[in-house]
Amino acid sequence: SLQVNAEDYESNAAMVGEDAEGEVDLVIELSPIEKIIQEEEVVLNPIMFDFDKSNIRKQAAFELDKLVAVMQKYPEMKIKVEAHTDKRGPSSYNQQLSERRAQSTVQYVISKGIDESRISGEGLGESSPKVECDPCTDQQYELNRRSVFKIIDK
């Protein structure tokens, strides 16, 4: 995997074949960072979590690095992370799990140099599913295990 970063642009990555030898021509397009800044939130590709886990996946870290880039470019911006769970398990447990997810997300961003006063987190448990379903497919459950990044101050 080859990752490309440039100031004021979203990071992007591409896979290089294992059998590639010598020089490889590869085009990796970068989009301006402003594209992910909406009126009320920073819109990233989904930050999803494994079932019953709160650790940051590799792909989630890649997406969170985009949030870090936005916050570095706009030093007055403050973000609230809203973490969600699927509906499996007791609602009280899901609330605690979502709190852990919010905190692990916040800690990741802080670990990248963003001041802790600029980012907060809240667990919303299973109260606001992205997909209403009963029963749900594995993909629908995964879509409900997510984080959203609300802009609370520009």
C-alpha cells in the first residue's frame, strides 16, 4: 500500500501489486481538504468498529488522519465525536461501548498533536442507528457501528 499526503489535501492510498518489480507508474488523485468540510460536520468515509470493540482499525486511522489535517488547517475548529453502536446486546452495555469508542477516537486525534480542548466525544449507544433494521445483515450492523464528526465551532 502506498499512501500520499499533501498539505491542504485529503490523504489517499493505492495498492501496488506484490509482484511489482522496478519502477511502477501510479497515479493517486488528491482532493482538496475543503471537500470534506460540510456546514455542520466533517464528512469522512465511515469510521467503523469491529463488533464489541473500541480500538481504531487501520482504515479508520487513515480516515482520522484527514480529520487531523482539517483541524491543523483550521486551528479554531472544534469537533465533537458522536460514536454509535449496533443494537446487539443490552442498551446499557452499548452505551458504555459507544463511550469507549468516542474516547478512543478522541485519543487518536489528540495523539496526532491536536489540543484536547478542541475535540470531545460522546457515546450515543444504539439510540440513533444509521440503518433501521430488525433483523439486520452484518453489513447493516457494521454501518450502525460508526462515528460522526460534528463541527461545534469554526
